[in-house]
Amino acid sequence: MNEQIQPPYKTLRYQDLAERLAVLIRQGTYSAGARIPSVRQMSQQQGVSISTVLQAYLLLENMQLIEARPQSGYYVRQPSGEALPEPEMSSDLQDPRLVSLQELIMMLMRDSNNPNLVQLGASLPNPQLLPTEKINRALINAIRQNEVDGHRYLFPPGLEDLRTQIARRSVNMGCSLTPADILITSGGIEAIGLCLHAVCRPGDIVAIESPMYFGMMQSLEVHGLRALEIPTHPKDGISLEALAFAIQHNPVRAVMVISNFANPLGSQIPDDKKQALVELLAREEIPLIENDVSGEIYFGERRPLVCKAFDKHGLVMLVSSFSKDISPGLRVGWVAPGRFQAQVEWMKFTVSSSAPTLPQIAVAEFLQSGGYDHHLRRIRREYARNMELLTGAVMRYFPSSTRLTRPAGGFVLWVQLSEKVDSLELYRAALLEGITLAPGYVFSATHQFSNFVRLNATEFTYRTERAVEKLGGLIRQIDTNAPKTER
């Protein structure tokens, strides 16, 4: 720790020190039970004040990474045997059914725009961590350099410079895409809708992970498709055994998954399971619509592969966007639709002619400049820290019967509460306390997650901690007041 490492971006000193120590702890430089340098030693080694070190150590304590021992110093915490368990795997297969979530979803979206609420609901990125200044400059450059062309249509497949940058980045995903394989869309949800329209007709069955991000459920509802919910593990993703059984007994027309850091579960399908999923669907000639919108927000050493990396038959339709890491307001997404390229391009043209021109140019410039990778390193560190802080707060303030996920990327936490707690009742009670969350109802067409909530971990402040503490009190109150049921 004698070498002083300069942070790649501007942070408070104690935050930067805590971040660097957290990395050393996660990497094993300081193993469980090991003593870390004293406050005075760390102050001298790093050339910072004792107050800065104390604040950093307090932050690491809140992250459940170190603990203070009286008259002895600070030590790396042993893995806690009291850690809350993961949520249970979603229930058995349900019958296919039409999706109807419009009212709940619109309620959640309206509350996500209220600045007076502590925003633990919508899975939106932290606006303070977006590269706003750089993107604004890129937009200004796009306007100056394209005074006329910037106002023309960029008909499908979209800006070639942007498609080239995406194709180059696909190597890290395990793919070998060319610019011609990629279509630019107005966000990821539009790309999902285009894929569904290309391969399904109203009334068709689409097998999905359960729980599933409500934006993708919304696409099913709009297209009049029936959702067949497949049991999904909170860590390893969709059950291949259950999916194979469902395919044998139902005319499944397509499958939808979020392969890396799923919303709301945070699950990540292992590489061997991704390959097995692709091969299973290839045997049945069933398209796979793969959403990888959070794939770049990983907390580990390398970017996870995508299912598309194992696609030999063009059946995987890979979807992503820059809404979670660059700007949700630019509405720049993309899809590599494989053998369905022509149909998806035609659908894009008929639905909206083209994606906005100037945002495409600005995002292409940002990627080409190298600023994107620098920015990703920043938000990975921030979101990993915030996820640990939120997890620690839930463990402190929620009842001991609570279960929660342990995501290795993304920025959402899936929490299972007592069966006595109705998440919609909790949602309404939380609003009265100035807090918003996502009730489990919106992640299933069968409403099987009534006692679950999703929390957003993009930001963790004193206000956030107090909000989690209030939620814990509300949960206990609802649990206590719930009528007893006969067993």
C-alpha cells in the first residue's frame, strides 16, 4: 500500500481510499481476518489526514468489509454466517397467459419522475454518474460538423461509424459481428419489440425468465403475445430443464432472456449454460431474443460472454443499448438480429423510419475517443460499492426472514419478504414516507411475486440509508398487522 494510486476521476479523498482498499480486500491482498494498517499508519502511507482515513474506514465498515476491534485495530471481516439467504427459485411452470400490467407500470414510471421521492424504484442510472459533459460536447460537435446532414434521416441500419464501434466491442462479448450485422434502434425496448414482431404473431407463446423485467413484459402485452414463465434461479438464470419441458408441451415461438445481470434478479447465466441454451433452441429452430443491456456493468475481472457468442445458426437476436451507462435520454439502442436481419430492418423502417441522427453521431464519437471505457471503469466501481452498501443496509434494517440476491453486476437488488407482506401495500405505505420502490407484481404476468420488491442501487447516500431503515420499519408493521392464516 506504499504506492499512491491517483484516481482516474474526481472523487472525495476518503471515497477513493475506501475504493482502493475494497479492491485489495476483494482480490485477497488483505484476506479474511487480516489486520489492515492502523489509522495513523494509513495516514502516513497515503499522505492523507487522519480524518480522511477514519471516514474511509467507516465507509468500509458500512460495506461490511472490515470491522473495528477494541484496543486492537481494524480487521477484514470473516464471511458472515448471518448473511441473508438468496430468494427462492421462482415457482413451477404456469399456463401461458396474456400480459396485463399497464396500470402498475405507468404508476411506477410516474413516481420515478418525482424529485421529492427517494428513488429506489425504477432501474435508472445515477444521473450524477453519466458522462453528461462529454456527451453534450459530442452533441455540439455533431451539430457543428453536420449542420445539414444532422437533420437528415439515417435509414436502417443506421450510422455506419456507430455500427463499426459496436462491432469492434462485440469481440469482448465473444462475438465476431460486422457493421452490417447491426441495426441501430431508438433504445433497447424498441429493439425487443422489433424482434418480437419479426418472429411472432398475436396469440403466440413466448417463453420468458420469471421474474422478468417489466419493460420486456410490456412488449409482449403490446404485441398480444402470451407469456410462458420459466422458473429462474437467482444466480444462474433460467432453468434449462423447465424450458425443455415447456417446449415439449407448448408451441413456443420465441424465448426471451436477460443473459447477464438480469433485471430484477441480477442473475448471470454461466457460459456453459448459455451454450446449452443456444443449442437447445437451435435443435427446435426457436429464436432467442437476448437482452444484454447491463453486460458492460460487471463487477468482476472480465466482461461476460453473451449467448450470441455460441450462435451458429443465426437464431440469437442480440439486443442492447447505451441507456444504462451513457444516457437514457439519447435513446440509442441496437440489435444484431442474425438470420432475421431483413425482417427487423423493414420493421424498423415501417415503425419509425430511423433512429435520431445527432445522438447516433455523438455516441459514435464518444466510443471512438476512448471515453466510454474510461467511463465504464468509473461506474463499475461506483455501482459495485453502492450495491454492497445497499445490501448491508437491507441486512441491518429488514427483518431476519428477508432473502436477497447477490448480483455480480448491474444495479438492481431483488428482495424476498415474508409471505405476509404484500409489496403493493408496502409500495403505497412507502410513498407516504417519500420513498418509491418496485413491487414484485410488475415482474410477472401471473402475479407470483407479491411479496418481493426490487431496489435500485445506483446511489447510496445518508438519505438512502434512512429510507431503507424506514422501509424495514414499514415491513415489520405490515408483517405484524397481517391477518393470521390457517395452515
